[in-house]
Amino acid sequence: MNIGVLVKPVPDPEQYNSITIDPETKRLNRSGVPTIVNPSDKCAVEAALKLKEKFGGKIVIFTMAPPDGREKLMEVLAMGADEAVLVSDREFGGADTLATSYTLVKAVEKKSAESESFDLILSGNESADGATGHVPAQVGEMLGFNHLSAIVQIVAEGEGRPDSLTVFQKIENGKNEFEIKLPAVIGVTRDINKPRYTSAMGVIKAKKKPFDTYDCEALSPDKSRIGIEGSPTKAGAIFTPDTGRKSEELSGSPEEIAEELVKRIKAIGVTINSGGGCRE
Amino acid sequence: MSNRKIFIYAENDCGAIENSYFELLSKAAALNVKLTELEGAPAQLCAVTVGELGEDSLNSLVESGTDVVYSITDESLTVYNPAVYSEAVAQLCKLEEPYIFLFASTAMGTELAPSLGVKLHTGVSAHCVDLRFDDSGAFIQDVPAFGGKVIGEILTPDTLPQIATVKPGIFQCECLAAKSAEVKKFSPSLDSTVLDGIVLKDVHVKDRDSLPVEQAETIICGGFGMGCDENWEVLDRIANYFENSAVGCTRPALDEDWTDDDGTMIGTSGKTVRPKLYIGAGISGAMHHVCGISDAEFIVSINKDENADIFNVSDIKIVGDAVKILTAFEERLVQE
Amino acid sequence: MVDFTFTEDQEMLRAAFREFIEAEIAPHAAKWDADDYCPVELWPKMGEVGMLGIFVPEELGGAGLGHIERVMVIEEIARHSAGLAIAVFTHHLCMGAILDGASEDQKKKYMPSLCDGSKICGLAVTEPGGGSDYMGQKTTGVKDGEGWIVNGRKCFITNGGPADITVCTAVTGQDDRGRNQLSCFIFEKEDEGFGPGRKEHKMGLRGSWTGDVIMDEVRLSADRLMGAEGKGAGVGMKAIGEIGRASMSAIACGIIRGCIEESVKFANERVLYGKPISKIQAIQFHIAEMRMWYEASRLLTYRAASLKDKGQPAITEFAMAKGFSVDMSVKASQNAIELMGGYGVMNEYPVERFHRDALASISSGGTTEIQKLIIAGDTLRAFTA
């Protein structure tokens, strides 16, 4: 089973509190925030490793990132992936999810043409920074593969390379159980597994594994579909939501306070379920 | 009325309409006011629903205040299949050329919207927290990034429809003036290659265990001010009303044995949490607890000491007996 | 020229170990200290990520890396749990002695299971007479046909309780000038007459088992003699001098780093007179001192490890690193306590534990005075004009 995994380096979500916007330039200041492999992408790598342990085959990691993305790819190779492809070119910069998906698809197609085709493309369901969750669906659409997002469990039964997988998708009130035919693109959430630790032996092997860098020329994409030009969405201003704590006092009788509190809770987008049936 | 159409996806949950539709419709109506100012005429508001609806549900759509209801039906659409659904909706869009298409960022919405973006070669914004027109008529979609630390404006200036998914619960439901919408049936043509790639085998409705506090989106946390063992249970009952919720505790509550789960202790020597909503009851605000909650999006604190430190780091301050307030709160939640 | 940077692989290793340690060790460190519990169940996990066999050749089940990487493992563990760090380094210590002194057959027999963590090991040298009177030890090994009978009591032995395999030194004879000759023996947990005695209650470095190991008429077959008869003194001494002291230095570096991290966090969060105390110069001085001590300790420690990796003698370098960095860890943890005021002595915060760990590190691998004797000996020779 040949598996491609889409991986994105992101600023460490544990430190998003120290991300600020420069009041002068209105640019994002994320200095001092380390870059890590997007957490759910690591889960996708783990899911791929588990499938490989069962069915054999190889795992190729794809990242679209600036040249220093190499470092994060090494980390994933150290986890046990077999090959890595860094998709990197200034012309790819500023891409929205549609242009990113297109560029990644070009890379996946190039790799498929060069060696074997992929049975499965895995990806974290969403990146910690932008968190759109679009890429798995859009890559799936463009490759013409079946695709599902928000997968929390992959069941692969039987021996030999399967024709389809049984997967469980997280929905509001439970899970959808789907059978999805291969080839497919699957976006996994962090619930799916706990990624393995990288071992010292893995680190030593990482550097010896095949590593390709694809630039714009290598992919020969339709230039109207990459980078800022190829992105139908454009970024406008950025701002920080007012997070100062107001310590606003609610007063009145306990009943009045409760009434107001319910209103405030709804206003911040937290859902209250009727009947209190959310938990056992 | 102009030829512009604002599509709103009305999620069909086993024949019933998801509440998120009404939130989106309310927002669309508000957007229409601004659009009327700018363009001289309002856009058409159109509900889009896929699969058979019960009569009551269809009526609730027809009378929701929208102008048109597009009902997409086909025998292949009785069961949810994202590939088939997105193909069907895309065909309708190609025919009707909507200006804007709104989805709730539910599991279904977040799957359909990006697929549609590819099929229609247009932009999609995700998990919007606000939508508006500026004075030039540009449709601005505010999206959160970096866990909500930053909000960015997204525009889709050159392609249509401008697709956005919106966090459920962000917009309030307003009652719109009732009118009877025109129902337009649409039958997509779906070939077999789309049909059998993905099959929904089963739907498992969850019976959930309590979540680890660090993963919870809502935390009800009790401290020394809860007073005794028996009072503790109200925390659990309240947590039951919230999705992805958990009960947390402080060191003193743990020491008093009101809870025996030391994995739920929040603070320097316990867990650091970052829920959307944190309600702290009977907590004074010792620094080693406060450190663990500073990343919470919204903090509500209840304490009988009006000078308690916890209030300095709270969005909402409630001075009073924690148990009394929580009891009233629970009684109010029952009415939801 | 001198290059003070780690390689890309070393940085990746550190990041990988950090991830493991932050998930599997950091959250439990306070409890292990409180309960004085050695988390033996972690050994297989540490084995899997390669922490145990980090410096052991690949053909024996290790990662085939060097002492710099080994020191890195210990420093990273000690950032959160100096107690576990000492247990892990004692495991390394015994492995180092086996690598140095054992036959190929013995290495093949013991090393793989020590690398993968299915077995725990320790090195037993110190006796009630004191660790530094190394040659004056009382444990005896007497020829018994082809094999040996060993009698004696070792004390302050880390991993003495949980160890499956223990390498011990014993007096097996005298040279022609009447001086003791030591030999090393490999003991297995099941050997009759061999086993742990009393467990000590330590002020710090808790979470590692320290206590007596007793040998009462233990009969060993000939294949348990490690290295040549009478040549065991060097093996034990070298392990202690290079692995033991390197590790104590690394533990001290870890403690200092832990102190800095906790202090910075506290100073940024603690608000006094309307602003975080990190804005106060007196607090900044405390932090700056700790940083200097940390960097200097680290330079000494990693330099000594790099000499060892190059195959050069590093006894003096490790003595300097150990003596200095442990002294600094005591000062740094005191600084951290002072900086945090009342909070510093509460067990809600780890710095009081760090202080106890730092104090308990003074004697392990020889006190600072012992290190000074080694350093002075070398200096008096090497600096003769």
C-alpha cells in the first residue's frame, strides 16, 4: 500500500499566546515561536505507519514550505516514513487552500508518475494555524480520489492490499461509519491515534532516506493556479480580537444572574444542549 | 429584488433542519440590509437543502423568511454521501450562479464547502466569526487564525460564489418576517462513478465518557468554596449540558477529597487548559491555579469574596455563593 | 577552530527526547519524588526511543552514538527529574563498564536486553568504608574450582533494588607489594545469596533506588568474571570517572536549566506592584547569574564529553565539569527559591525539589573536594613551566 502524507510545518500552537500583530506594520509577529510539525499531520503519519506495518508498501511525505521545511520533514522521516518531498518555490508563496491543494496535487502526481501510484493520501484534518480543514477535501477533488475529512478511526481488515477502508468520521453527535474505495484522500483528526515517539535510531536513519525538492519548474503547473495569483481568496487586514478580561459583574438574584449567564455563553458561540445529555 | 442570490445551506438532519440554518439566515438578512443600501435592491435569500425533508421541516424552511427554497432530491441523496451531495449542490450552483454561499462549519458543512470550492473554482473561507459588506460592496469574511489569537479578513474578489463556513452559535437567531418562499425542486444528474466511491454504513450516536480537562472545550471547575462533597455533584450535572465538557478542580478541592481524580486538577502542578468556556466556582485565584487557565477564551468566576484575585483574570464576575448560583444556573439550563 | 554548535542530528535527537520526556517523565516527576518511586516500567519505553543504548554500538542493540548524545539524554531527563536521571545514568554506567571490560560473549549476552530496556542494570563499587577509598574495599572473590565465591556488602548502590544485572568489584588477590587487586563480576538478580539490602531514604534524587547490595557466599561460574582477573580496578574507575562524573555534570546542567525555566516563568507571571517581577532588576540579576552558571557548566560538560568521543582522556575535564556544575546547581536552585519567595518552598513548584536534588548530587561521583584533588594532581603536572 503506497501512502502519501501531506504535512505542514506550523508555529507551535502551545505558544499562540505570544503571537502578536505589529501595531506599525500590521504584520504578524511570531518571532520566538518555534515551528513544529502540525499535530494532526503527525497523527496522519502515525496512521500511515500503522497501515504500512500491516500491508507493506512505502510512505512518502509531502510538504509545501519554504526551504527550512526540510528540518520538519527530517523529523517525520525519523518517525519512520520512507521518502520526503519538499515542494518549495517563491512562486508558491501566499497560496490559499485552493492554490495549496493544487500545488500539492501536482507534486503527488509527479511522484506517482516517477515511481508508483498512491493508494491513499493521508493528511491532518486541519492545520493548527489556519485551521480551514480544506486541504484533504480539495486535494481529493483535484486528484479525482474519493475523500473524507474528520476521520477518527481507520479500520483495515484482511490480508493484502485492500480495495477499500472502513473509516469513522466525527460528527456533531457521534460518528459516521463509511466505506471508502481506494484510491482515497483521508483527513484525520488528533483523536485517531497517539503518534509514536521518534527514536534515536530513527533520527540516524532519516538523513539517508530519499529526499526530493520540487520547485515550480519541476512541477510545471498552470501558473494561474499557484501562489497569490492562483488564490481566489485574498487576505485583508488582520487584527487581534479584544481578549482583555473585563471582569464585568453580573448582579441580581441568582435566577437573574443565571439568565444573563446563559445569554453570555451563547454569545461566545458555546452550544448548550437540551436535557444535559452530552455526557454519561 | 436584484438577481443576486445568497445561498444558505440548510442541513438536513434525518429530515429535520439544523438550527445553524436559522442563524445563517438571520445573518444573511442583516447583510441584505447593507446590500440594499449599496445596490438599491436586496438579494434573493435562498435555502438549499439536500435529500427528502419531512413536511413540517419543509414548512419551517418555507416560512423561515427566505425567498426561495431549493430542494435537491434524488434517490441517491437519501443517505449522506459527501461526494454525491457536493456534486448535486455544485450542479445547482452552476445553474443558478449564486453570489454568496453560506455553510455552517459543522462536520457536513466543512466537508461540502471546500469540495464545492474546487468544483466551482472559487474561494472558500473557513470558520468565520463575522461577515459584512464594506462600503465598496466587498464581502468581508472574518476568519480566526492561530487558535483565535488573530482574526484575518478574507475576500473573494474575482470568483463566485463567495463561499464561507460560519461557526455555529456565532450569530443569533432572529425571527424574520414570515413570508412564503417559493419551493424549487432540483434533480441533479449523478453518474455511478460518483455514487459508489463512498458508502455510509452506519451512524453511531455517541455515549461519551468524560473528556480529559486539557481537551475540553467547556470546563466547570470547582474550588474550596464549593464547601462539601455533596455540593460537588452540581458541577457534573452542569457539565452535562455542554459539548466536549469536563469538570476540573483545584488543589484544595482535591485535598478535601471532593474529587479523587487528580488528573482533573488545573494549575501549575496540574493541567494547563485552554477551553472556550471556563466557569470557576468557589475559586479564590491562587496564582498556581490561575496559571493553568490563562489561555481560556472566556472565564466566568463565581466567588463570595468580591475582592477575590480570580476576578482580575475573569471576563465575567459573579459575587455570590457558588452553590446557590450554580443551582440557579442549572435550573435555567433545564429550560434549554 | 572551535565549534560550539551541535550537529543537526544532535538537535533533532534533543527535540525527539524532549518530546518523550515532556510526555512520559515531566508530568510524574513530583510524584516519583514524593513517593520515592523508581519508575521501572519506563525502561522498555526508554529503550524503544534509544535513550538507554544511545552510546552502544548498533550490533549490540544500541544507537551507535557517542557520549555527547548520552550526556544530552541525562541533561534532558534531569531538567524534569534528576532522580530518574541518576537511575538512567547508573544503567549507562554499568553498560559502559561492560562495553569496556567484558568479553564479546558477555557483551552479546547482556547488552541487547539492557539497550531495549527489558533489563535494568547497575554498578556496585562503593562500600561502607567510603567510595573514595576505592582500593581498600572489603568484598572478596575467592576461586572455587573453575568459578568464584563472592562475599561482601556494597552500599549507596543506585538501582541496587530493581537491577536485573549488577557489575560488582571485589578483591581477588594482592600484588607482590601487598596491594589489593580488584576484579569485576557480573551478577544476575536470580543468583543465590545475592540481592538488595536496606534501601536508603535520601533527601534528594528520589525516584532512584539507592541502598545496600549484599553478596553472601554467592557462587559464580567462570563466565561471570568480567575482564581479566585482578584487572577490574581500572574498569570500575574509568566508568565512574567518565560516565559517572559526566552524568552528574549533566544532571547539574539539567537542574540549573530547570531552575531557570521555572524562574523565568514565575517572574513573568508573578505580578507585584502592578507589574511582573521580571521587570525588577534584583530579579533579573538572579536570572542572569543562573544563565551564566548554566552556560559555563554546559560548556565544561559537553567539552569533556566531546573529548571522550574523540577517544582522548577526559578524567580531569569531567572532574572539573562535575565539581563546578554541581556547585552551580546548588546555587542556582537556591537562587530560584529566593526569587520565588514563599512559593519557592512549596511543593506546588518544583524548585524546592531541584534544590534537594542539587544538594544530594554533591557526593555522587565524588564530592567537589575529590574533584579538586584530581584537578590539582593534573594541574601540578601539566602546568609545570
